[in-house]
Amino acid sequence: MTREMGKVLLETRGDVQEGIDTAYYAATEGRRLFGHTAPSELPNKFCMSVRTPIGVAGIITPWNFPLAIPTWKIFPALVCGNTVVFKPASDTPATATRFVEILLEAGLPPTVIQLVHGSGSTVGMPLVEHDEVNLISFTGSTNVGKQITAAAAKNLKRVSLELGGKNAQIVMPDADLDLALNGVLWGAFGTTGQRCTATSRLILHEAIHDKFLSMLIKRAEKLRLGNGLETDTEVGPLINPQQKETVASYVKIARDEGAKLETGGEAYTHGECRKGNFFLPTIFSGVEPEMRLAQEEVFGPVLAVLKVRDLQEAIRVLNNTKYGLSSSIYTRDVNGAFTAMRDIEAGITYVNGPTIGAEAHMPFGGVKETGNGHREGGWPVYEFFSETKTIYVDFSGKLQRAQIDNQQ
């Protein structure tokens, strides 16, 4: 995984562990595919519901978590009795291939899972449009998610979308600043900012803005970039040259809009890194809520810092995007924490933790243009991958016409 997409070994091992955790959790949920029983309104009649497979699940996954995210989707799909056609990202074919090999080595029948490599246009969309594919689970960009929704709607296909994010961390004056600093460094620059839950906005109360920004710049400039296979590397490369160009373009956009570049802002070409797609951890201050850097997903090591006067303004600024995936607040004030938990528009909120770090047994997903209402992880994903069938057993020995024979 590290050789293929660049994340440091520590993160690669975490990615693998998340797949292991998901496997154990899926095994237990296989015993909990509950239906319901309820009394009938008529005598000598039994009512129940059961969960049934849907059919063929089309699974389309991204490159940034090339093992963990496929397990989020494939394990629940299989546990619910479906078969799978798996199209991984074209940037990470080797990890996906090894994953499927492991499943086959473990005894999964070869006819239950099919692996198909290729681009979105040549493989992804044909998979979405195929008449014999019954549902689609996709993680990727919001624009592609909208295209998938439109294509799948022609057959009223069930679709689960986990899309973009513009996640923010709020830091209040009463916060543990050292803890908040560690959180934003990990959230913004872990996986080189290439996470849908990455911290791309930092919202600082004006009382601690200057002090915290100074602390952040000093720490960010000490982060070690390099080969992810070297154990002391803290920040690996971007996924490909195109993404490096995208990140550079957002640096220019931010400068043109009047944001102040505090550190970074350029490719890192020291030593062996000159051969790769490395970009310095980048921090902009003076960012206004309507600037593109505060609105659009960069998917790289670029952090926009915004200043606010109070908690209410912080929450308004945080909510002021089309996305709603992850969020974070650092505070010791229990009232402020619960206010944020209630009012933040996001599928995930952390208190005194970074915007990244989801656990396998809890629902994962977002609101607004981050998704279409479904959740991955936890118990809700098993509802997506199964159908509910309602069953009535009438043992009265006569015709009972429900409400017609049960009028009050």
C-alpha cells in the first residue's frame, strides 16, 4: 500500500487494522440480521419481517484507503448474502488485487466476488448502468457521485454515496491548546491531507488566534517529508502529478483572493523527493468564509485558518459549506461542547479530537452534498445491503380481508 499510494507505514498499518476490525465486526453482525415480529390485527394470523439479499453489489472505491474502504463495503455486502463486483481505484490496483486474493485464500467462493480493473469511464459507469447489477456503493468525489446517481436512476437502482468534505476544527479559548495542536496537525497533514475527513479548515477564536497560529506554524515546519517506507517519515507524497498540480493551483487561488501564506505553498524537491509528488504542509491565515479555499475540497496538505469572535460565529462558519462530513471542537466547556454537538451540520462530530479517526463499529457518512443519506460502518450499512420482506401467515383456515374485516 505504501509503495503504491505513498502513505507512511504507520498509516498503512492502521488501514490494514481497520480492515481487520471491520471483518470481526461483520462476523458478529452476521448473527444480528434481525427482522421483526408483531401481533396481527386479525385472529389466527402471524406477522413478521425478514432480511433478504438484494443481488449483485457494484463496489467502487477510492485510492486513499485502498484496503479499509473496500472492507467497509464488501464485508457487509457478502454477510447480507449478495455477490460483489469490485472496481478499485486505478491508482491502487495492487492492494485491491492482494485483498481479493486473501479473500479467496480464506475460502470465499470465486463466483461470489469479481475484481475488475479500469477507469471510471471504461469500467465504473458500465458497472453502474449494467442491468444485472442491483445496487452501487461508491466513495469518491461529489461530482462523480451525482453522475452515478443520474445513471443509476434509470433503473431505480439502490445507491450509497460517500462523497467530499470540507471539514473544520474549532478551537475555543478554554481548550487544551497543545492537544488541539496535535489534533490539527494530524487531521490536516496525516495522509498528506488526502482524506475525505481531513481537517482543511481551522476556526480559531480571536482570543487565542495569534498564539495558536504561531504554535501551528512552528510544528508544521518541522514535519518530515519523505519516503513512506522510512519509519521517521511523517508526510508522504501526493497520489500523482495531477494532484500536485491541483494543490498548487489552490495555493495560487488563495493568494489571489488575499489570504496570507504563512508556510509551505510549494512542491518539496529536496533530495530524493524531487522525483516524487511531494508538497510542503501549507497554512494560510486571513481566510474569509466565502473564499474558495474555505469552500472547495483541495485533497492535499493545505489548511485554511479563519478567525471568529465567539462559538456561535464559529458554528456558522463551520456550517457555511455545501459539505457536511466531519467536524471537531476543542473546548473544556461542557455547555459549549453540547451546543456544538447539536448545531453543527455534519455526519460526524468530535469533541477534543481531530476530524479523522472513525471507528469500524459506528456509522460513517455525512449530510448535504457529502452523501445521499446512507451510512457506512456500524449497523446501518447492513440495512443498505439487504432488503426487508414482510411475511404474513394466516392459519385461521378462512379468508380474512384485513381492514375490511376489522372495521371499528
